[in-house]
Amino acid sequence: RRFPTVELRAETFNGSTHIPIPSDSAFLKALLLELRLVDEHVFVEQRDTCTRINHSSMHSVSTAAGELWPVLAFHKSGLIYACVPLVEGSLEPRPPLLTVSGLSQGLALLLGIMDYVSPSRKNEAELNAKIGQLRNLLIQACPLGTPLNTDIRSLNSSFEDIQEMPADKDQPAWRSSTYKGKPQVNVCITEKVKCMQYGQRDVVDTWQVYGAVKCKCDIEGSAPSVTLSLTLPMNAPPLQDIVVHHCVTSVDPAMLMSTSAEPLHDSVYNGPYKFPFIPPSESFNLCYYTSQVPVPPILGSYQLVEEGSQIKITVNLKLHESIKNSFEYCETRIPFFNRGPIAQLEYKVSYGQLDLSREKSLLVWVIGQKFPKSLEVSLTGTVSFGTAGKEHLTDYVCTGNTAYVKLYFRIPDFTLTGCYVDQHSVQIFVPGKPKITASRELISSDYYIWNSKAPAPMVYKPL
């Protein structure tokens, strides 16, 4: 899809350095050459010279008019996803990539398209149907060349529902279609917890919580007004680093000024966390936040010691008593990088079961849906390895005894901050009694426990 408005802006911004985009067929031919999908075994100087080593999805495509840059393109599952982002300025000298805002927007749009298209790639008829709908969806997602909504799957593929101009002058631009039916609101709070535990005296363990409030509001009217409140338990740490969606009409400025960069003190904003907004037609993230919770949900220790040709491992995990002991899943993965396949394994687990991965370089300890009454589990074992082959996993970090275990878990109907949506506090100023559904979840994200018997990459180390 071409956007004449964007091409005109590029010509204005780039001036004498402007390179026009060639015809579709010429651009495709040049792109296939650049991506090494044609003439792969032929040396092409403009592509294969040592000065053009490229490890990213950013490309410079050679055209009859000159080098077209930047071209964002990648090849995935038999399809090529590509776009040419706008550079708001001269191209000589080339500006740093971080200063080109169109790159992140273009990448988000391409990933949204890939997310929409890729599930159907094995069914050719379904794939063709989806690609046929893409043009209509891009009118909503990227009407004048600027991505407004990169979640392509959430858009309505029916062209009839798209309004070229809002019928009501009060209807905001982000409400691309109108809803008919019983009003209903779905809200889900998802908190992700990141953690680094080292088990060493001179290194401080770190953990962070990131929350997102996702909403889907099916409400009649051109500009319905909704107010949603987030509630915290008594004495819970406050929400910080709050970022709100552009549909939010007003919030207390102090709420947005509360930052985790400063230590907690009495003047920090403690609520109420009220968000009045006019919802878009599709699902959206109402806000994001962080919080400085006092403890991580699962405390652990990991010890790996080499004894001759064998290594001995010990893993201890303890669920904090304040955490809901009801998991959708909970497992610990113990990788052995830079070694051969596991040839011999002797182990003892106090709870759950231990599985060996197919490639024999990863132990998976499945704890299950509950910790025992003691809230503590342990694993001890002795592992020996065969000869390493090319197919075995490697990692630049995990050399020698520098190793880790990684936790994966999800706790439904629970948040680490205690944050929840009181269904009775949701106010919708429309006729009829709306159906309100609220849920929440806690998910692990990069939850590492490092071997305490060896140095590990430090997030923070005191002087």
C-alpha cells in the first residue's frame, strides 16, 4: 500500500537526498536481492561486501535512483513483511536509528500484520482471504500513513462498519465503528513480575512488577462516557510510573507524577486511581503502571558444583505466605548450555516431577498447580554429560558454573500489588444495565535464580 501524503512529506523533508520508491515490481525485485532470496550463491558487491554486514531487519535497498534507506523488512514463514518508514529530515548523513520514530511505528505495524496473518499460513485459502481483507483493515489501522492501531486482529474486517466521517460531531476519531446490543465491559489486569536472585551477600536481589489494564467496551453511542477505578488493599504499595491511553479524558496530575525513580515517602500519590474515558471500539490498554512490592512471590536458591566429570545441583523454592497458592501452571527450567547431552541423571524431588527435554540439555521441574502445605519444595541431583555436538544449545553467558534456573508460572485471579477493579465502581452513563466482567492475573517474566556458587551478571552491585 502506498501513501501519497507520506511520499510528499518525504520529498519535502529529505530535499536533495530524497530517493523515490520505485514501482512495485522493481521494489520487490530489489528487496528479494537484498534479503538473499534470489541469487543467494552469487556474489553481489552492493549486498555481500564486508562493509555491508547486516544483523538487523534494517536494510538499504539498491534502486535505479539510488540507495533507498531505511527499509524495514524480514522474512518469516514464507512471507516477506516490509515497509519504508518516513525519515523527518535529511538522509545525508544518515541519522541514528534511534532518532527515526517511524521505525518503531513501522515495526509495530508489521508485527501486528504478522500476528493477524501467520496463524493461517498453512491453509492457503484462509491465508488468501486474510490478505484480501488487509487493505480494508489498513484503512483503519493506518488511514493516512501513520499507524493508529497496530493490533490488526482487534479491527473489524467488515468494510461496511467503517465510517469515513463520524456521523456525530461528538464522536472521537478513535471510535471507528458503532456498537449495537446489550452494553458490556470486560476488564483484565495483567501483572508481570521480573526477578533476579543471586543468593550472595554482596549482591542485592532485584524484582519489578509491571501492570497493564486491558479493556473491551461494547457500548452504544457515538461518545459513551465510562469511569473505571483501580483499588488497592490497605497499606499496599502505591502504583507508580502510570501511563494512560489517549482516550482518558482527565486524571489527577499527581497520579502521573508518581515515579519509581524516587524513594517512597509520605507525599507519594496513594489514589484514588480513577480513569474517566471514552472507549475505542476495539480492545485497548487503558493504562500501564509499576509498583515497588516488598517481596518477590517465590524465593529460591540454586547451587551448581562441578565434581570431576559430574555436576551436583540443588534447587530450593519457597512460596511467600502472602501469595495465593493456586497456579494455572508452575515449572522451573534448568538449562545446561555449552555442555553435551545429559547422559546420566540421578535426582530426588520433594514435590512435583522432573522431565528431561528431547534435546537432553534442559531439565523441566513441573511443580504443578499448588505448592505443598509447607510452601517449600526442593530438588537435588547429579548430572553427567556426553560429547557435545553442533546441535546442542550454547549461550555466551552461561560458561562454567555461571548458570541459572528460570521460573514460569501464572496465578489467575491474583495480583502481586493486590490491585483489582471493583465492578460496582465502574460507571457507564448509558441506558440499560451493563454487564461488567473483571479479571486479573500474575505472570512470571524473566524470573531468574542464579547459581550462588559462581559470579553472575549483575543488575545492581553496591560499592
